Amino acid sequence: MASIRKHGEGWQARVRRKGFPESTRTFRSKSDAERWARSAEGEMERGVFIDRTQAENCTLSDVLERYLQEVNPLLRGHSEGRYTLKAMQRARIAQFSMAALTPQVVAEWRNELLERVAPGTVVRHLATLSAVINHARREWGMHISNPVQMVRKPSQPPGRSRVLTYDEEKRLLVAAAPVGRRSPWLLPAIVISIETAMRRGELLALRWPDVDLARQVAYLRMTKNGDSRFVPLSSRAVEALTNLKQLQQTSQLLLSSRDDRVIPMSAAAISKRFEAARETAELADFRWHDLRHTAATRIAPKLSNLIELSCVTGHKSIAMLKRYVHPEAETLAKKLG
């Protein structure tokens, strides 16, 4: 049964029915309270009642903060995730209650983002919001639908196909050479990346106990797709690693005797050094991740099939692997005869 009573400056409706939790809501007018109580009792009678009180009393900002505290620290890439979640909290959409998050509201936020950032970034923000909402529904009992699923994702430009030429590589290595105050770790990091197709994060996480120069193998304990994998090392990669190990054993630049990383640099530091070398080498539109494209393209002709190549690069999807391999038309023509 329902009861209506004066509550402060509004009216409180309370509905009790066997088999359902007690549901209470406050309205500005008595008529609104009575209307809601009749609707709730009707839904309970039909067995379709859903208590949306939590979703109505909780803003997206509240949910984002709880996600930041309880969930994000447990995720890989939590630093980047925290940046995205904090940016979302500062947006106007964060002030809406969870019950008021409609596809129209999300679409307006998407359009606001598109005015400031690239489509790929917008897609990642939408994916993050969707993950937060789904977690709130599954784990925290938030009775709402996921409006992100109804919103059109912006079209993204074609995948990059920038590959380093051998002449460009020479210029880049000269620019990265440890002359003066330049970092001694940048040049070997570039060479190892070109020879192994490791991602930047994988290379920076690689430690000497996981490198076997005799067997020409490096073991990556954790990769982007969540799996570990062994990476074969070419003779050039082995040479770079050998020189790097000798350098670290004799150099006074070691950060700490306990630092057993192959490349003892942070992501921010190596990015800054790389950008300086790239500008010195006058390489247009070239990024660190393009070294991985270069590596995959150069390694592909040496291996007999895509399965072997995927074991090197760590790609689970052949479709994704195809985005990283860019054979030249002249090379394919020679194979055709």
C-alpha cells in the first residue's frame, strides 16, 4: 500500500508491497507524489517494478569518483584511465543524475568533445563511459540502461601506414646518438624497437632477468592484450642489447643499483627525447609507434606465414596485424614473377 505525507517543503510517497523492497520518493507537489505511488503500485502488481531511486539520487560525477577509487587502480593503464575519468568529471555531463543520462545527453557530450579532440579520442572516451555505466549496473545495482550503446560513434580516419625508410633510419639514429647531454638509452631503444616490434610500454617494462642473449629471446611478462609472450631477438637486437648491458655495467649514469630495467627511462622522458631526435632528423609525421609498423613490415618477408609473424608482434587478430604490415608493390611484383 502507499502512504503520502508532508516532508519538509515537499511531499513524500512511500510504497510497501510484499515481495518488493520499500520504495520512497519525495516530490514538490502532493499530486506528483500520488501519481508516482499509483504508477509504482501498478508496476509491482504486474511484477515489472524497478526501483530507480539510487540512479536518480546519484550523479555521474559521484559514480565516476567511486570508479576512480575502487575500480580504476586495479586496471592496467590506470594512469591514463585516471586522466580520462578526471576529464569526464569536469565536463557538464557529469552533473546529470544517472537516471537522466539519455542518448541525447551523451550525443551532445560527444559533439562537444569532437570540437576539441580527434575522433579516435572521442571513441575511447565513449568506451570508458560505457564501461563505467556497465560496472555500476552489474556491481552496484544501478537500475538504468546504457545510453552509450544507442549513440553513434564518430568515424575514424584510416589506420596509419607510416614506415621508416632506411635513409630516414640513418638520420634518426644519428640524431639519437649519445653525444653531449643526449640520453645513452634512446638509440638502443630505437634499434631494439625496429628489430623486435615491441611496443614502447613493453620495451620500458623489459628487465634483464627476462633477457636471454644466448638463446636470443626476451620474455615479456605482460603485454597490451593481457598475455605474456616470448620475443625472438635478431643478431642486430642482440648486439644492441649486449652493448647496452656493458654500458649499464660500467656507466655512472645508472639511476639505482636495484634498477634492472633494460631501458631505465620513463615513458614521458623517452617521448621527449624521441621528439627532439625526430625534429633533428627532420622526419615528417613520424611517431614512436611507427617504429612498430616499420618492424612488422621488415620482419614479414623473413617469415613464412602470418602465424609466425603474429608470434613476434603479439597480435591476436590477423586483421589488426594487416594494419601493421605494409609491403611495397615492387616487392610483391618481384614475387609474382
